[in-house]
Amino acid sequence: AGFMHLADFDEALVGGRIWSDTDQINQRMADLTDHMETVIQKYLRNEFDTIDDYNAQAGELAEPYRFLVIADFPVSFEADALRRLSSIASSGARCGVYTLIARDLRQTVGGGTYLDDLSAHSAVITQDPGTDIFYWKDDVFRQFPLKLDPPPGEETLTSILQVVGRNAKEAKRVEVPFDTIAPRLDDFWTLQSNDELKVAIGRTGATRLQMMRLGKGVAQHMLIAGKTGSGKSTLLHALVTNLAMWYSPDEVELYLIDFKKGVEFKTYATHQLPHARAIAVESDREFGLSVLQRLDAELSRRGDLFRRAGVQDLNSYRSAEPGEVMPRTLLIIDEYQEFFSEDDKLAQDASLLLDRLVRQGRAFGVHVLLGSQTIGGSSGLPRSTIGQMAVRVALQTSEADSQLILGDGNSAARLLSRPGEAIYNDQGGLVEGNSPFQVAWLPDEGRDIYLERVNRKLAEFIAKKKRRPDAPVVFEGNAPANIRTNEKLSALVKAAAWPAQASQPQAWLGDPVAIREATSITFKRQSGANLMIIGQQEESAIAITAAALVSLAAQHKPGAAEFWVLDGNAPDSPFAGVFAMLKSLLPHDLKLVEYRQVPEAMTELAGELSERVAGSEGGPNIYLIIYGLQRYRALRKTEESFSFSTSDEEKKPQTDKQFAELVREGPNHGMHIITWVDTPAAIDRTIDRGMMREFDNRVLFQMSASDSSNLIDSPAANKLGFYRALAYSEEQGFMEKFRPYAMMDHEWLADLKQSFARRAAAPK
């Protein structure tokens, strides 16, 4: 039991535990004979006589020696275990498997031939009965005296094993340098994907590279499984980076989705990987589904093109239409089981689309790679779909998961003992298809260097082809959206002249959790065209409000729009001064209404509304922005008074009534309200339930299911997390989950100011 101290450093050093039960012993014997078969068939072959010869060339992939230590033999050994032990003793040395056996002479061994085989292949030391004398069972050595060393004390044993364990853990780290599989600079983008995708992902044996091949025969799609720390992320990085170096964007395009709570794929967004069409970091299920829908549409598009060209596969289409660019497509989804974390329509749609991509993708050059820490429990993906994925890669995993990914009866992955050690199988998991290999190690700094080289190659590609690959759609679930990515707004800001008067101006709020245009609210001249933002995420609320204000200003030339701002920020708030800053940037009429001036401002706006109702419709669009509705007592509804008094004080217009009239009638006449309120309770203090219909456009942050249901007839806002919101419109019949914009950075605002100033100074 003292040797179990080694398990504190690495369970694999001592096999996890001491085995004593008959079934356990049978299993360990089977594991060792399976290992010997692998060594002989996959490593030694006819190239090496022994494991020593193999290790001399294998370098960092040297196969460790194994020692089978048996105490009280043959207790608990049955016939099958004895047979396997005999095989280990006779052939194990060639494979690096050795035996240390202490036999209890009081126990008989069933089957004398097994004992003879053990003795014939072992150095035998025997105790003289009734004495403490030991001797070699050898005609030559027996004539010399033999004195065995006493065993160490428990303290000495423990201290020795702790030193051994620490050093063994460090020595066990195996790294196959990525340089051994990466192309030289002259070989960048030299491979073609007409027939298949073929790229090295590691080393197998002493001299060979392990290739990933997709596109030939049944090897069309790939399944990867490995527990935390097994090297799955390293494998995906090695695969993506090597593909990007060997193939040009015209040959391979990538869709990268990561459902893990990490940033594995962020580096490809940072480096703008030219092969990537979509990159999702900490992806939401909705975004993943939109990627599947886009690929499903791509299958249909390619099907139409193939029918017109009279061909049936990608290679034939490229031959028939040499001028057309149609790359092979590889969809990579890490932790794909997240699609099925809830039993809802989204999970059903994802299952159907994945099944269609797997079954039909082969003909159109579309391949699917699914990764997971465990295959068990992924009930949303039918076994029939998994059965279509012939290429399997198993890293360190449990015996149950090994059989799920590799196939029934193929539990070879349970014997993997170090990170990056894996089994590649392209025969649907059949035992005979197992190919052990070590994943190439690609550190972060090395990956960045290679990706920079890819981008330098891209410059040559653009110069030669006279075109640039489309920029990827990037979804970063761990961060707010960036307003810079809004192409429509960027075009409006950069335009040389003010746009024509927009009949339905849009206020952009953020990026949808899907591959679609930016989430926006349209301000039509009709009832209900107001916007209410609800929730306690104050930073996101002011960022959305500021983005809405700027985007509306970009669609109106000065004089065509007025902005009235009630800034409810406290003087010591970190967001105080945001609207004053915007006032200094925009050439539009932007009025900052102080707290005590609210009644006068509402009176002025009520007068403007009265004129427009009476027939004067030529004025500019007016946007009343109330940031922090809960802080404006003057706007709160008051109880009806039944007094017959006619004092001058009671004859004054009531601010809350003016506000209510503006909410109801303003949108019909180009006067819209954009407001943020922190809680549903604060809404009730200001706005009647019937009046809420006039805020047809609503944005919700995370809140309770009951509050969400009261506001949008759905508890969906209860499941929102950080950097998430819901945009809802009853009139338009839509509800969209999105990532709100972050606060606009100073550099972008400076560009905005310069552009607007240049436009305002231009001749009329």
C-alpha cells in the first residue's frame, strides 16, 4: 500500500489502485495483452525488434516500460488470467512489459504448463523451506551465496516515492513540436482540396505523421472526445492552424463554434483568420443554430449549382466551372452537446440540421467536426447521426465514453495515460482501425506567430486574385458588442454627405445572437413607436441609449431632427456627462433638460404636439430621451382630483398628463420617446398599464420570469446572462436576443465628430 503514494502525483504510475478481485485481475491482464498487441502491430511492426530499438528513434514519443507486480500469486488468478500472464511473461519483454511475481508455495497453480512457462521466462529466486535462505534457481548461480537486502522502512519508502513521483510527473510530459507537422513558408497554401482535406495533426510511431483525412469514402465527418485536460483544445488548434497554413481560403472555409466557457477560438477572430466565415466564443445556442441554418442554406445553394452544371460532387463541379470559387467547408463545434442542454424547439431544430449536414454534406464538400468532453448524455443527437461520423478521435476518457466514441467493444482509450495521447480511428470505431498517436503541441505564442505568417500570405493572395476573402462573423459571448462592426452605421458615418430624409429611421442597439444584421428599432410615424429599456444593468442601458441617439443622428441632417435629453444620472455616477459629451460631438440640436426644468420642457413639447395635431406636420423629428424614468417625480401619474377649486395653481397644466399625451399621440406626428427605467415597479408609478401599449418596442435585461411575462408575455428574460438583452415588438411580431453595444470608445467618437463637422461645413 505504501506504493500508492505515487498516485498522489499521477494515478497512471501505479495503475490507479492495487487490484485484488478476480474480475479486476482479469481486466488488468487483458489491458496489458491489448497494450502488447498495439506495440507489436502499431509501433514495432517489422521495423524494430524490441521496444528498446523503437524508443531509440521515437524521441519524445518513447513508449514507457510497464512492470506487472503480483503478490501472493496465484491467489485470485483464474485460467484466463493465467493464460494471459503466461503470454506476458513470454512476449512482454520485447514490448517493454516485465513481471515481478511473488509466489505463495502453499497455493497450487491450476495448469502446470502455465507455471512452467512463467519459470522458463523468469529469473527465479526460491526460499529454502523452513529457513531464511534464498537461492537462484539456476545451475550456475545456485552455487554462489545470495543475501537479499531488507526492505526499507515505511518512512524511507515514503520519502523515496515522493521524490520518484515528483520527477516522474515532470518527465511524463510529452510534447511533439508543432514544427514537425507545419509546412515551410514555401509550402504555404500549396495543397488543393479537390478530393479531400488532408493535414497532419500529430505523430504516430517513431517516424510517421498522423494525418486527418476527410472527403474520401466514408471518412467525411469527425467526432472528438476527451475529458478536461486531455488535450482536446490543443488538437483543435493544431488542426485549424495547420489547415490555414496548407490550404488557401479558396480551398477551405471554416465555421468555428465554441460552447465552452472559455476563449479558445478568440485568437482566430483577433488575427482575422481569412479562412473563417463565422467565429463564436462562448457561443449561445441561438448563434450556433443560425450557423447551422446558414450551412443548410449553403447545401441548397450548392445543390442548385451542381444540378445546373450536371455534376454530383465538389471535384466534378470545380472541373466543370474552373472560374467559380467553392471551397470545402469544415464546421467545428466544441462541446456540441450544449445544443441539447434544454428540451426545446431549438434543440430539435439543431438535431435535424446536424443530421442533414452529416448525411448530405458529403456530396457538397461540407464536413462536420463535433467535440465533447463526454459523448454520454447527448440524447439530442441520434445514434444514427453519430454512426455516420466515421472518423473518431479519442483522447483520455472513461471506459464507457471510449466505447461510445470508438464503438462497442473498443475501449482502447481507457488505457491512454497522458495529455495529448489519442487514438485516431477512421473505420467507424472498429478495433482494427485504432491508430495511437500524440497530438502536436502548439503553444499560444507559437500559434500567434503562425497566424501572422498566414496573414502575410494573405497579402500576396489579395494582390494576385484582386479580391479579399469575406471577413468572418464574430460572436464573443463573453463581451458586449462593438458598434464598429455595424457596417450600415459605419457607412452612414463615413459618407461624404448627409443622407436623404429617412422615412423610417432606425436606432441600432447591438448585435443579434445569430448571423443577421444588427438589432435595431424602427421609428415609424405611427402609434406605439416609442422605446422602453427595462432592467438594472445601468452600463448597458446608457450604452444602448447613446448608440440609439448617435445612430438616429447619423440618419438625419442637422435641422431634420431634435433631441431632448432628460439625464437622470447622479452627479457622482461614472456615466454622468455622457450626454453632454454627445452634445459637443453632434451638429444637431440636442437640448439637455435639467431636473427642475422638466415641467417647462414638457409644456414646450406639448405645445409642439398641439400644433402638429392641428395640422402643422413640417417640423423635424423629435426624440425625447429620458434616461432614468424612475428618477423623475414630475412625470409620475397623479390621482384624479374631485375638488371644485379654480385656483391658479390647479389651472396649470399637469406635467404627467402632458407626458401621457406625448406618449400616446407623439409618434403619429414624428415625436418619439426613448426611455430607460430600472425596474417594472418603477414603470407602474409612472405609466398606466393601458399606456404601456404605446411602448410597443421594449428592451429587457435579465429579470424574474414573472416580470418578464408581464412585460412581453414570455419568461425568456429570466434566462439572460451578462451582455445579453431581448428586443421585443408586439406590432412587428418579433422577439430577438442580442448583445447590447459597449460604450463607444473615444477614437470612434472622434472620427464621428470629424466626419459630421466636415459634412456640416461643406457647401449646401
